[in-house]
Amino acid sequence: MTFTKKILLLGSGELGREFVISAKRLGAYVIACDAYAAAPAMQVADTHEVFSMLDGEKLRAAIAKHQPDLIVPEVEAIRTEILSEVEAEGFNVVPSARATQLTMNRDAIRDVAAQELGLTTSRYHYAESFAEVQAAADDIGLPLVIKPVMSSSGKGQSKVDRADALETAWNYAVDNMRGDRARVIVEQFIDFDYEITLLTVRTKDGVLFCPPIGHRQERGDYQESWQPAAMTGDALAKAQDMARKVVDNLAGGGKGWGLFGVEFFITKDGEVIFSELSPRPHDTGMVTLIGQNLSEFDLHARAIMGLPIPHIALTAPASASAVILADRDSDAFAFTGVEHALALGNEGAEVDVRIFGKPITRPYRRMAVALATGADSNAARALAKQVADRVVICETEPG
């Protein structure tokens, strides 16, 4: 069999799993890599490699062994200097080694947005010690948000309302950071009206946008998302203009093709504030698995492979996702209630459940997602929550 592309996927979580499925449908051969065996994407890939993405020697060895057409990062914590080296040797890093380097750390991408591109952001400082955190708080004022410059799924992020809570927030950020830098961003708390993810697709034919996605977080991690998010045409145009500028900037030495998850805060007076960016499919974008003609994973696969994307359209008036979380540490568990959850679908509203296939649970770990459509966002959100509530993660007997 002749494959259209050989893809080395760096990171094999639930987002990588859905991406592999989309890429395989287009004839790709995928090597899924992660630090542990039987990671979600490995279960659907052609083959796999087990190593830490922060191990530069093993990362380079995997690239040399497989000689991929495309190197596709799925996680932030990667030895990005290796990606820069292999890109210079002719390998195609998605979307570019520069994008991966800058977005691996919140400090780098924030500086590009605020200083190079002049995008509106919150006020912020960086800190590498508690003394620097205190100095930043004195300048910015309370309330504020402290989070690691490198983490995932909101880990290590907290809002601080009182000065006596600063040290706890600093310690929490450091304890939950990824990589090897004890560095945090201390930023102004934005009293936003709502926040969105604008999935932005950079293709060989130009930049495309998905309808905006609203989302709600707890503990810095997304709990539910819905599409489309209600926003004015003026606010959407501002967000699209800012997103286009930043993804074009991140193209770097590569083609810069792929899907980007660009996050914005929208204030009550309509101000659009750049928050963060991921140069890959976004967790809030799992809602597109049920509500778009092409999911974010289909779009990422098509874009990086240089394939056409004629149009992006909603297939229902509204759709929503709701996470299904574990509540304990376990390696012997099962899902119950799936049949009752799926029974909630009807002619006017579709439902689905996607179980990620993670081998162990821990408190608040995202294990599955519930999906639903509806006549409007409120109806879709309510139905997705009902679906999620019917799915229970329970203990099973070992063996």
C-alpha cells in the first residue's frame, strides 16, 4: 500500500487519538509517540514509540528511524531545539519549529502577541521566585492569575484575591509545571463577559475560521464548550484579525499549515483580548466532532497534508461538549451508563460519547467527553450535561 504521508505524532492523548483517526482516513501512516505505553493515540496508530518528548536524544533517534514526512506535536513539553535542528535539515515540523518553540511557553507567545504584533493582552509579568511574584502583584494589583509558563489543561493555574494567598499559588504553579523551568506568568485578572476559542486554519490556500466556540473552565481546565458562541459581528471580526496576524507570524521557516486554537476574552464593552494559543487541535474544539461538517481533527489533517478545504459549516443549529472526569486513582475501572446516555438522542438532537482509552484514572482526569446538538446553545449544553451525568466511571476487580 502507498501512503499519502508518514506522520510522526509527538504526544498521544485524546486529541492525538482523534487526529490519528482523521489522518488514517486520508491514507496516512502514523507513528504515535508518548512517555507511556497504550496511550490513546497509540491504540489507533500504525505503530508507536515510547519515550519522553523531553529526551532530546530519543526524540532525534525516533525522527532518524522513521524519516517522517510530517512531524506533528500534540503536547507542549518537547525538546523544541531538536525540532529546529531537524527542520533546518529539511523535515517538515507542523506548523513550524518556531511555532512549537514559542507556544511551548506562555511567556514567548505572549511577548510575540503583545510586543511584536501589538495585540491587546492583559497586563503581565514573569516571575522565577516568590519575591518576583510579590513584586509583580504590587505592580499589577489584585485580583490576578498565576500560572506556569508551560503546562497543559490548566494545571497549576489559580486566581489570587488576597495577598496572603500568593505563596500558595506560586507553589501550586511550580508543582504543576511541565518542563524544567520554575517560571510563572503573573497576569491581570480580566473580568470578562465570556471567553472563546477561535479555531483558525492556515492552509495552502489561505486562512479559514470555524464558528467561534464558547467554553467554561474550572481549576483552569475546560469543563464544557459550545458552538457557536454568541458574539457581535464587530467582536468576531476583531478576533479573526488578531488570530490571522498571530498564526501568520508563527509560520516561521516552515509552511505554517495547520489548525490553531486561539483563545480570547471578550469584555462587557466588547473589547477583545488575546489570551493564549495552541498550534494544534484544542480541547474545547472537541465540540466540532458533532457540530461541524469537518471536525477540528479533519481540518488539521487536511491542512498539514496540503489537501483542499472547500468550506467549513455547522451541521446543526448548535452543539456542545461536556467532559467526563475521574474521581480517584485507579488502573482497574469501567464505564457504565453509556447505553442510557446514548438513549437521550432523538430526531431533533443528536448525542454521542467518546471514551478516550486512557489506561489509568486520577482525580479530575478527563476520561471521556459527551457531545450533543440542539436548537440553540443552551439546549445543546443542557443535553450534553445530561449525557455526561449518565456515564459513570466505577471500580472493577483487578484481573
